[in-house]
Amino acid sequence: SLFHQTAGYKGPYGYQKRREGDGRSCVRYKCGLTNTIQDVLRQRPGWMEVKDDGEWDFNWCDVGWLRENFDHSYMEEHVRICHFRNHYELTRKNLMVKNLKRYRKTLEREAGRIEASKCDFFPRTFELPSEYHLFVEEFKRSPGSTWIMKPVARSQGKGIFLFQKLKDIMDWKKDGSRSEEQRDETQVESYVAQRYIENPYLITTHAVKYVNLTLLTRIHLYGFARFSSTRFSLTSIDDQYVHLTNVAVQKTAPDYDPEKGCKWQMQQLRRYLTARHGTETIEALFKDVDNIFVRSLQSVQKVIINDKHCFELYGYDILLDQDLKPWLIEVNASPSLTASSQEDYEMKCCLLEDTLHIVDMEGRLTGREKRVGGYDLMWNDGPVYREDVNLETLGSACFTANTHLGCVNDRKKQLRQLLKPFPSKKRI
């Protein structure tokens, strides 16, 4: 399956045997980025950077490099690269919704409406200009409601704006209705119009966006919470600092504090929510978030090209509303790895170190680990349950994944035990 085959597991000695057979003594890596990942790769014992066209074993590239080079490159069995060829099936805003809608219809047809309702975690969304008329019908059912417009293939908050009146988007209707002969050579850029969550969960007047970084394909989880630096209000829909939590936007806000970086560690968020709402309620909330990960990835399982050389670090943007319902806003193929503060830098270093542990170029894992550093394994060709769950009493409709987001994590101790060298083998 998509989730199981491409995690990079080769058995405990697979990579070392390959190295012994051809005389290599290190992992050769190439990195096209200059942020935190470059620091982590350079500090990794036994890893050596190659420049230009040098032969490499591991490549942390940007999606542009992948698009231009993947189909023209021969890769040996052991080689790993940090994107799927068509990762955009989940990360392009219009395709994500298209795949989720199709998956929901399949579930309703094969398993019934109750099962299909478990996919009701993304706001009503339409692609413009192609679905403009469908959007207008939906808009008129709730006059005065707030919608958000986003370019389907841009990032860092670029091109996004909120609106409450149809006249604010008439330009898209006009461009979409012109004949091909009338259009310029440059095609009209596609947008999605998405119903805005008007009742976000607020902490001291700031809306919570819950961001999880997940490693496809054996699904592992990391996470943190992010806020805007400006008091939330719907009376100022033109103020990006209120409505967008992207670091690229927030760091230019007048009230932005670079030391705090508008982030909470997941432990801090979970403690706060549990104190206010109780353990049982917050357990249910995090279970709903687990459901989002699994269902969204299942929606693209049959369309993403499952290449054994590939893994993916996806950035999930999930917004909590006042009823503690999590909403999937979008998924990022290249979540920001540039640190906004010292605490953020340390968190991202740990995240990336553990990502490399899971990809396991050194061949130190057995493939049976439920935890690797700060990551929790929640899917391995099927759900992976927590050790404290009694499977005999677990109902079929209940999914209690092996996730500990926001709980105390003895990461360093656990990694020391997990990654100790094999007998008579030199650790890389």
C-alpha cells in the first residue's frame, strides 16, 4: 500500500552490506536548501555533502528540482529523495479537495453515509473560475458569510484574501467566461474559494492553527500550534495579520515577537486544552485529528505514484473551531524549515534529525518501532494502536492511534536505546 512500502526501511543491515560490498564509508547527500535541514545534514555523523553533479545517496531537494530531474535520473535501490513525483495531488489546494470529495463519495457508496461522514473535516470549497456558478449557488444560501480566496499553487500566504460580497471576485468570473481566443497567452490563475471558519478557537483572543508535520508513508507524527500575532476579529477582513498565521506574513506584523515566534509546543497546547475542557474531551479531539491524517492520505493512496525511492514530509494546517472541531485547511509539500526563533530552531532540528532516523539510510531500525524520537507510528499498512488500548473492547468505529502529540516525550533517552550500534558493527 502507499503508506507501507516507501518508508525507506531496508532491514537492520541492508545499507551497511551495500557499503561494505562497494567500499563506501559514508552517506553522500545533496541538499538544495539553505535552512535548518542543511545544518542537520552537515552535523549528522558519517554523512558527506556532494556538490553539483556528484553521485549521491540522499537528496533533500525542492519541488522544482524534482519536477525537472526526477524522470531523467537513474536511482539505485538504496537512494532516497524527499518528495513523491506527484505529491501535488495532496498539496495543491484544488486537487486535495477533489481527491477528498471523490474519496467521500466512494465511502458513501461502499460503506454508507456514517462512514463517509468521517471525511467531513474540510470547509466547503470551489475551484474558480471553473466552478464559479456552483460557488454562487452556495454563496447565496448564506448571504453575508465570509469566504477566503487562495491561489491553488502558491504558498506563504501570497495572493490570499477574504471577502463577503460577490462583487469582490467579479474579475474571476469575467476571466473565466471569456473564450480562448479572447484570453491572453498567460492563462487565468486558478483559485479556490473556501468557506472561512468564522468561529475559531481563541486563546487570549488569538486563533489557533494546529500544524502537524507528518512523514508519509508509514505515517509518523510531529506537531506544534501556531497563532496570529493580532487580535482576532471579523470586522477587519482585509488585515492579513489577523487571519493568516504563515510565518512569512506574521514576521512583518508590528506586534510580532521574534523570540516567541507565535508558536506553542504541542505539550503546552494540550495542557491548556485539557485544563479547560478535561482529558476525555481532548482525547476525542486528538482522535479526530488522527482521523484527518488517515483519511486524507487514503484519499490519494491510489493516485500518488508510489516510488520506493521517495518519502515525504507533509505540513498539515488544521484549524480548531470553538466547538473543538478540527478543520483541514491545506497540506504543504514544503513546510517551512526556516527557524523564527531559537526555540523554533531547536524544535525543527529535532524534527529533521528524527526524520532522517526514520528514513534510516544507516539501516539501524528493525521496522517494528512504534516510536522514533519525537515521531509516533500511527499507520503501517493498517492502524497502529497505542499500547494502552484494549483491542478486545475497541469498537470498529473507534480509532485510537498510536499518537502521543502533546504528551511528555523522553526523546533523548529513547533515541539512545533505539540507535545504539549493532554488535560488531561500527556506527556511522
